[in-house]
Amino acid sequence: MRTFYSSCEGLKAGRITRATPVPFSEQARAMPPSKLGLGPGQTITVEQGLLSLVARSANDVAAAFGELISGSAPAFAQRMTETAGRIGMNATQFRNASGLPDPGQITPARDMAILALAPVQDFPQSSR
């Protein structure tokens, strides 16, 4: 959900479009399932990636979005944590784009409820 929200921010700001190619690196390809299974150098569009995040919770797509939006997975996690605080998720720390387990990644149910509502409130056109 967090990667979806960050992608919607990028769309709204004009940094990416629904047709922007999302390239897959070796790191994105190596993510554990659930994933699309694209190889390094292959691409999908932002539109296809958003659908994959929602319908498949595709970890490789989340990693590829992180790299596209922030240049690296750690930079994307930092950006996600900063944005989380801005929208009221004050007890959350992100460490990756996929939500896969990491000892430093924490988020309580209250913060996830805030995140569940945020795309609908902030980007109603992208949440349909």
C-alpha cells in the first residue's frame, strides 16, 4: 500500500506518468514471491505496475518502483518513512518497498489504517 501511495504521489507531481517504463534490475528480479518474474532490463509501465501492486502484491514490482522513484531501495524506504510521518503514521519505520520482513521495519495497525485511507483521500482518481 505504501509503494502504491508513493507512486500516486509521483503521478500527481508529474515525475512519472502511467506510461513511464519501470525497469527491472537484478535486485528487483531477485525478490521472493509474490512477483511477476521479469528479468533484469525488462520493463512494464507504471500503469501495469500499479495493477500488479494491487492485484498481486508483487514484491519485484515494489522494488522496481522504489528504484525508479528514489534511485535505490534504501532511499525509497527513507522517503516512505518521511511521507508516513507527514500523513500521520507516526509509529512507522519502513526498510524496504515490498513490506517483506525486516527487523527495523515496524508499523502498528493504527498506522496501516491511516495508510489504507490515504490513497482514497489524497488520490481519488487513482484509487478506483
